[in-house]
Amino acid sequence: MVVSEARGRPAHSGDREDNAGEPVAGLAARKAAARLLAAVIDARTPLDGLTDHENGHPQYKALDLRDRGLVRAILVTALRYRMTIAGLLAKRLEKPLPPNATALSHVLHVAAAQILFLDIPDSAAVDLAVTHAKSDPRTQRFSGLVNGVLRTLARAKETELPAALAATDEAPKWFSDRLKAAYGADKTKQILAAHRVEAPVDFTVKADPDLWAEKLGGIVLPTGTIRVEKLSASVTELPGFDEGAWWVQDAAASFPARLFGDVKGLRIADLCAAPGGKTAQLILAGAKVTAVDTSKNRLARLTHNLERLGLSADIVQADLLKYQPAELFDAVLLDAPCSSTGTVRRHPDVPWTKTMADVEKLADLQARLLARAVALVKPGGRIVFSNCSLDPIEGEDLYRVFLAENKTIVDDPLQPGEIDGIDAFLTRQGTLRTTPADFDLGSPGISGLDGFFAARMRRAA
């Protein structure tokens, strides 16, 4: 990711004054970045919520759109390369920062992200960090340390950064340990390397993928998804948005809805349906879809998305564990709430806002939701279970135990050649598994998939 900051621009109203009483351009953005980084690391607050333009953190919303973009770029970079940044900073400290010096740590990480990875002059990043440190009672006495550490970092980055990147696992220990246990050291290294690269943007189109690939400046994947490495404009400004010709959906996220096969005329429940990508797929394939979700706000988003696409579904707000339809469905899709560890390319805060305890708690919820989903389908009907976690506790292990403990269902394994474009992701058990290290298209920026697990089963007759 490369972000340029305009030189000599007027100070924003949120910028504070320096010691001479003059506003310091860019200071408010750096303060917001450090504050939000603290919220992610110290309070485990998801980054998307903090940077939401309507309901985000007040310090973020006080900035103009350009500075908001800069703040998000700094945060995504600081999280994506957190371990490398930490290692290079530690080399310049005579002793580790004390545990209560978190505010100082965040000031240093925000500045280091700019120096090492963003197109911002080193002098600006250093000077703003020093001014920031002086303005905060918690860090005032460390302003000299901030200046010295960052200036030596800037001088050494060309020689030290490549080796640091090669030697560093860019993840907290709990997360890298889980990946190694599931995928081995080599595959884990590939996954973590993919997490450093901004994910491409994938589009599911209603029709004519070749035409829309040309209009959007992308390629058509073997699965029919259109992939664009870098967008030329915001999503809402792209051709086809207003007429509802497509929606943004990672290629892996499009797989679960395809596992049902021919759905024409079937009544299908899409459980935990928002924001509605899989609902739209099923409608286009000819199903009569009931979209169920517990969140009123998420269902409002789903409704808005379907309206833009010119599609309709029965929409139900309900607690799935208590949901009781008037009649059973022909098939059910459960894309269950999970740890989202398969989406780190897009959400680099995930390993820092989740813990192993969260993974285990979510796996328990998924098992209960899956048991409920099975009860909503007619005997003989298909159930597809999926989520965007990389951890087998939420995928392969959960499904194996669920099959063993529930005699009301039978495995319905996927067969090679059954569905175009997904054979490479089939396991020997007939389930589906993707990771960010899969789907090599020759360049990191255009390769990879979100991490997904999916399994197919039938309710016993």
C-alpha cells in the first residue's frame, strides 16, 4: 500500500498547535491513528467499526475524508507489518518499553509504519511523532527517545528492512501456532506472506463476465468471478454499480452457494444471511430464498443490496436458535459467524482482536447453529455449512464431530468435476478448504483467496 500526503496543505481544524501557537498540519491524523491503534491492540476493538464514516470513533470522524484515508492506511499498514515494525523498533531501544508505556509504543508504531512502508517523507513522519509525543503528558518526557529511535530507523531502513521481513512471522504467537498446527510450517509461511499483501477485489456478476471484466479492468477467474487487482475508483463509482450488474464478493465466498447444485424452484433458507451475497447468488440461480439474520442493521444492509441488484427475498429478523418457520425448507445454507481468520488480508486487525478463547467460543456457537439449521430442512434436503475461518476447530474438526454425533444427517461429499473451478480446493473428505496461499496466478497482488471451509450434508430421510 502506498499513500502520498499532500505537501504544504492547510492545517485541518482538528490539528493542534505547536509551541509557537501555529497549527501543525497532519498532527490530528497521527493522533487519531495512534488512538485507534490503541483501541485495536489494547481493547481488541475491530478496525472497521472504528473507521466507519457514520458510527466510527469520534476522533476519526472529526477528520476530513483525505485524512481519514491516511489514518486507515497507516493503521492497516501498522497492523499488517506489526511484528516487523516491533522488531526494528526494539533494536533501537536500550531496553524494552515498560508494560505501561502503551501510548508511547503506539506513537512509535504509527510513525514507523509511515517511514518503512508509506510514501510519506521520513522527516514529516519523525517531526509529527515528536510533536505528538510532546503534546501528550504520558509521552512528553520520551520525545527525545522518539526522535532518536525514528531517525535511526529512517537511516537504516534500506539495509535492515528486507532481512527483517524475511525473518519475521507477521502474526501474534497464538495465531501462528494455530496455523502451524493445522497447515505445517511451509504452508503457514505462505499464508502469512499472503497476509502482507492487499487483497484484490472480486466481483460476482449477474451475467456476461467477459464484458464486465473488460469494463472493470479485471480478469475472469475459472470460477466465473471477476478479479481486479486495483480499483480505478470507489466501488460506488464503478460502471455497473447503479444498474446492479454485480456485487463485491471474494471468489471463495461465492463457493458455498454453488454447492447445492441445481436449485431452480427450491425453497432455500440463507441463515446468517447479511450482507446478502450468497442470497443474491441463490436468487439468480432460481431459488426462492428466505434470508434470516438476527441483526436489524445487517438486514437493512441486505435489503439495500438486494434492491440495488433488483432482486427480492423473504427477509426475516430472528434469533436462529429460536427461529421456527411455518414449514420446513428444501435446503438450508448456514454461513456461520466465526473468527474471520480467513479474511486477514482484508482485515489485518483480526489476529490482534481475537484470541484462541474466541475461536473456541465461536466453534461452540457454530455447532449449536448447525444443529438448528438441520432441523429446518425437510428429510432428504441438503444443508451447506460454511465459514471464513482458517482454524479446523471451526471447520474440519467441527464437521467431523458433528457427523459422528448427529444421526439425523448423512455426509454428502463434493465430487471432483461436479462444480466448475473448485476441484483444487476439495479435500479427501469431500469438503472444501481455501486459504490465502491458494490460487497462485503469478503475482501476489492478483493471487489468493479468503480462507473458507464448507461442507455439504443431507438430512436423513
